[in-house]
Amino acid sequence: MSKPNGDKLNIYQIVTDRIIASLEKGVVPWEKPWKTPRYAGGIFPRNFCTGKPYRGVNIMLLWGTGFSSPFWLTFKQAQELGGSVRKGERSERIVFYKQLAQRSKADQQGEDETETKRPPFMLTYYNVFNVEQCDGLDVPTIEEPLPNMVETDSACEAIVNNWAGRPNIRTEIESESRAYYRPSTDSVHLPARFRFIDTAHYYKTLFHELIHSTGHESRLARAFGVNFGDELYSKEELIAETGAAFLSAIAGIATEHSEENTTAYIQHWISALKQDNRLIVQAAASAQRAVDLIKGEGAAVEQGSEGETDETGSPSTDRMLLAA
């Protein structure tokens, strides 16, 4: 059930790397742009068998996973409850301190009194799965839905609804816990509106995914990356984040709170920008073309790899091309 490891530094590094990875993906593990369903027992992640909430860094490790349910358990616990973890599901690692067995006096020889009185603890970990990754478990029902605090913003709705060629937008699935664009079905998926913290977070997330959708082969035909961290993926994420910021500014919904999240997200790009000083110019040019397409402002402007403009700052007329 547990996976003890005597090297504390290794586990500390594993935890630190997980948090950094979340930040680099734009997920602030101690804050979510949408709220999870309410179950009896509180909002914090907890063990499905014992009901005990996880504490400290484990809260952040599990909050950053994107699952709706707060319930977690080990592979063995799922079996003991008559359920099973679905094949191919990946576990998450949580950590805790385990007290070691009392050492004999012979082992303590040569140590001073302070050392002998020090409780012998070792940092170790469990691999756990969310109940949403399991079958055959009797999961508690959700309490009354959270009140819908996200208002309909007319300026944002106009941007979305006036885009005649927009993809299908799916927000009606209450169990959805992620925001993403699926090119194969040309559809944007978001958690239900009532889950978001506020109006700005909802529309900023929607705009981010809509910018992704402009890269579809039937529109601007951008090349999507496959894995997080590769060049094309990173560039596409920067395009989506920049384009969402442009649309948010147009709609007038940018807030100090959402800008803080953007700042945390952009920290990942510092090293990338240092390595490629053309990245931000290229990404901003692509973001502008995506915004132009969504806004339906005539021809999409192909500004080249450097986003060239004339001496007035306007796009060069010899690079005007119709959007795909």
C-alpha cells in the first residue's frame, strides 16, 4: 500500500517538481478557476475509506489534478471495497511522515541525549486514485448545486455569438472538470458555468479555448504540438493565452484577480523567451490573426513569421490574405 523511501530529499524533490509542473501548465495548485461539486464532509480532498481529509501539501497535489470528486483511495482500498481501478488510469502521489520502529539502545550508542529523544520519522508516500478513475464504488451523492455566481456578460456573449464559424461549445456536462479544445470534433469543452469562481474566469477560459479552435485546419491551420513542453505545444499555449487576454480586454472583463493568474502562468515562458527572442513576436502575431478571425474583421492578416508592419504600425498590405 505504501511506498517507503529512505531518501527524504528525493521525495521532497518529487513534490517540488509536481508543483512546478502544475505552475508551468498554467495550473495554480492552490487556486482553481472553477469550483468542485460539494459533498458532505467539506471541500478538501480526503480518503474515500476513512473520510479523513488530506492536509498540507497533499491538498495542493490533489487539487491540481483536475478531478471533480474529492475522494481518493489506493488500488488495494478500491479492491477491498468491491471496486476496481480502470485499466490505464494513472495514480497520483501523496506524502506523509511515518514513524520508524524504536531503535535499540545498541543502535543509539554514541548519540547525545537530544538525538536519542528525537522521534524517528521518515517521509514516504502512497499512490492514490480518484474515485472517478474507478468502477464499482458506491460514491456519495453531491449536495445541492452551488449557486450560479457567474453572470452573463453581454460584451463577451456578443464576441462568442457573433462568430459565425465558431466550434461547438459544450458547457452542459456537470461532471466535466477540465477545459479543453478537441480538434477531432471541433468542440470546446468547459466545466459547467456555476463551477467557475467568477464571470471573468469563465469567459477568459472560454476565450482561451476558442483561440485554440482558430488553429483548426478549416480555419487558420496552425500546427498543434503533441506533448507539453515541446516547441509547437508551448507556442500554441502562448498564442491561446495572449489571444484570450486580447479578447478579455476588448470585452472589458480583465480584472486584477485574473491578471494575477495570468502572471503566474506566464512565469513558465520566461526561460522560453530567453532562449528564443522571436517567440513572443510570432505568438502575438498569431494571436492577433486568431482574434481578427473571431471578431470577423474582414481579411485575416498574414504578417509573416515576424509580424511585419509598415512604418505606420499597420500590417503591410502585400501580406493580406483571406482566412482559411
